[in-house]
Amino acid sequence: MNQYELALVVNAKVEDDVRNTVLETVKELIAKFGGNITNIEDAGKKRLAYEIQKMKEGYYYFIQFDADATVPAEIESRIRIMENVIRFLCIRRDEE
């Protein structure tokens, strides 16, 4: 099992319950493909470095999880089509 970190930027213009639904959906995706979530950090609302889809702010979430090497590609393919996710990045963490 490898360690991964998924960074999500969610639309800041949506309601709290919609943001929570997006986060729950991503958590379910990780679990569905056999990943084990170790930590979720809610970094809150932050200003974006540049405008994305005419938005200047977004909510940042950092999800750390353990999974097999094929899981990030499966998760990314489903996050890519989620309407309220502005940007995402999944990286493999180095073992310390």
C-alpha cells in the first residue's frame, strides 16, 4: 500500500451542505476502491492564486489515504467530472 494525499479545491459559492456532500462523495470513492483514509484536513476558505472559472476563492481540503497504485487514477477520473470541484491534485507521499 502506498501513501497518497489528495488536495481538493471546492467552489466557494455553493452552500455548506453541498460542500459536505462533495467531501463525502470523495471519501466514499476512496473507500469504494479499497483506500483507507488516514487524515482529513479542512484548510477552509482561501483566495485562489488566479481566477478559475470566474471564481476568486475556494474551500481547500487535504485528504491523506493509503491505497494500491491503481486507486488514484480511478479516483481522479471520477473527481474530474464533479461539478463543484474546481481543481484537484493527487500525489504519492514519500515514506518517512
